[in-house]
Amino acid sequence: MKQLLSLFIFFFVFSNPLLAQESTTPLSDYTWKRGKTAAEDGYVVLKSGKRLEGVIVLKGSENTVEEVIFEGEGKKIEFPIAALKSYGLLRKINANGQSTSANGPINDSPESMYEWRDMGVVMNKKITSTQPRDGYVILKNGTRYDGLLKLRRKDGVLSNYQVKGDKRYKGDISEVARYGYTVSEESVVQENLEKQANKFYPGSIQTKTGMQEGEISTVSNQKFYSNKIIFKDDKGAMTEYVPSTLTSFSQEIKGKTKKYVAYKDTFVQEDFSGDTFQLFRNPYPTSTNKFLTGLVKETVAIGTNAAAQGIAKKDAKKNGYETRMDSIIANSPPEDLIGIRDGLVKLSGYTTAEELQEKSDNESLKNNINALNLALAGYEVRNSEGGLYNKEWIILNKKSGEETVIYKAKYKTLMEPLLKGCYEYLSLDRGDQRSYEKWSNIEQTIKMLDGCY
């Protein structure tokens, strides 16, 4: 009778759908093998309501779970199903709102908060690590560490963690169940903006919703244009603006107002703005200054050639041998220098100059190869297509959108179509017309044209 009663209780408790607990994760989503599942990050909720997170293993089958083995918080417990309210795998939610398996540790903070820094290459793997910030890790055994959190990646894959609090804790990422920051996303944004900002000046911005006053810092190494700005409002909150999100801004610097307007992907300083025309420096000049380009290239070529001769002479003097390498470098065309370099490499038993530099222990030979390469680099600079550009300005017709690019060397020629399109200019005597054809009078000329068109 007792055996019959026990059997009845077993089937009632463990088979009654009103009392038997089902996994919040579909049983088919677990990895089953020989009557149990693979260990995965998960949780159990006790009948008392207490939730425990760690690693779980189910025993039974996809149709019937007999037991949940939990390991975490320093404990390993075999739970009968009747002891639990619920259990399941820890899940991430993807961009489509669907749950996905958490094969690795769960990140509780937005990815944008992690500022990854390049730490170089170690053992042929690219190493990056995060800027340390207040955070935590929770290990699979339930242990939690709080402090300055730093993560490490190898070739883009999480590999290690470090938490610096009262002590320093570090280990392999496979030990971690979840991690994240204890600071807000907004505080990290503000911190990053503060790092980017240079000196702030009083000013105002013109947005689509109107004008706002505050302090402005330009983020650029250029004096006359910037790719973005950081605006600080009267409460100290900072916001980043780029040309696509802001039409213009102005700064008060040493008692003078400087206005910048959005042009392409830059904010460029405005020199003049009227009813029709606007004048500003071209941030992307295209005309080459042939004289300066030739002068610089020649100077570089001569300098590198002289330096190459010096390397060869210094090595000969240091090691007590006579050489004509300096004379050869000074008087040989590049094709001869290439032949000499490649011949030395081949005689030394190497395939390339790079291989020789890496493997040879003959320092004199390596110094002479370096000298030849330096001289060849000088010739390469001299014959390259690149050059120095003219300082250009753009005259923008705000009504038609037409742009006229001008620069000093050809100012008169470039301005002629605009000037001769103005009847007021044509009505002047020749002496007065010449004053508008001078580079030094450009702003006066633009003002005259602005009243004409």
C-alpha cells in the first residue's frame, strides 16, 4: 500500500502539468547527449523565489527533464524539478528582438561604451584592450568582482579580463558569466567628448530648431576649418556636431567673432557673406603650386642624397676601409643604384634587401644598403606626381549655387567672368576697374559684386 501511495505521489508531482516546472528555454534548444545537456550559462529560480545564476545541466530527455544540476555561487546542487519555480538558459536579445544562445559571457552594457585601444601585435595576433572604467565581472561560479574593468581581445575575440578594486583580479574570459560597467552610457559619452575637446570659447550654434548659446571647441589641427565641434551648454553638458547636423556656428575669440559655415564635410571659416555671395577658404584645393612643389622636391632629393653619402662615408671611417660608395651615390642615376644594391644583395646570398636587413650580421653591408635605399627614396620623391597646392578661396553664389574657385597666381583671369558679368563694373573707367582686379582688394571686390548681382 505504501509503495502504491509513493508511486501515486511521484506521478502526481512530477507528471501533473500544473505542478511540474517547464524550462523557459525550449528543450530542443539545449545540446543533448546521452541523457543530459551540455553545461551552459543559465539560472534556476527556487520555490522561495530566490534566483541563482551560474551553469546548469539538465538530466533526462527533450520530452522529460528529471533533474537540474546547478553550479554557481560556490555551490553545486542537484535540484529535483519540484524544488524549482523555473529554470533556463541565459539569453541575449539580437537586433530583431529574438533570443540567441549566450555561448560567451553576457555583456550588460552597450558596445559603444567600450573604448578599444591598439596594444600592438603579440605572437602574430593583434591585441586590443579597453579603457579602464568602473565595472564588474560575475564569474560562472557566482563570484563578483567590482572595480576598474579592463577587457582584452586577440584578433577581435575576447580573451581576458582584469578588475582592479581592493585587489587586482584577472583571468581568462571563459571564467566569466557576465560583465559590464557601473557607470552610465551618458557619463562615458561626456568623458570621451572632454578628451577630444580643445579650448572652449563663447559662441553660438545654428541648428534646424534655432540658435543656441554656450561654449564651443573645434576639433581639428587646421586653423580655418574643422570636421566637427563640441558644444557645451549652460549646464555643462557636451554635444558633438558635424556638418551634416549643424548649418553654422560662431566663436568669440579675443574680442572678435569668427563664423564657420558647413561646407561638404567640414566647417570652414567665413570671410564674407552678403545677400548673394559668400567667400571662404577652400578646404580641398586642387591647383598645384608648381614652383613650390619643384623647390621642395629638389630640396628633399638633395638632402636625402647627401645623407646617403654621409652614411657610406661614416661606415668606412668607423671600420677602417676605403670606399667609393659616397661618390657612386652622388653621381649615379637611380637605375644604376638599383643594380648595385640588388647585386650586393645577391652576392650576399639573399633574395631581397629586406631579407638581408633582417638576417645578415654584416653591419657594414647593411649600412651601405641603407645608404643606397635612402638615395633612391630621394629620386622617388623628386619624380612623384604629388605636389603642394595653392591656397584657394571659393566664391559661392548663394542664389544659384555656382562656385568660383580663385587663388592669387591667377586671380585676375579667374575673376574675369564674374567681373564682366556685372554692369556696374563695366560702367567704370579703366583705372577704377583695375582696382577690382587686384588680389589685395578681394573683399572690396566681393562687396561690389554682391550689390551688383
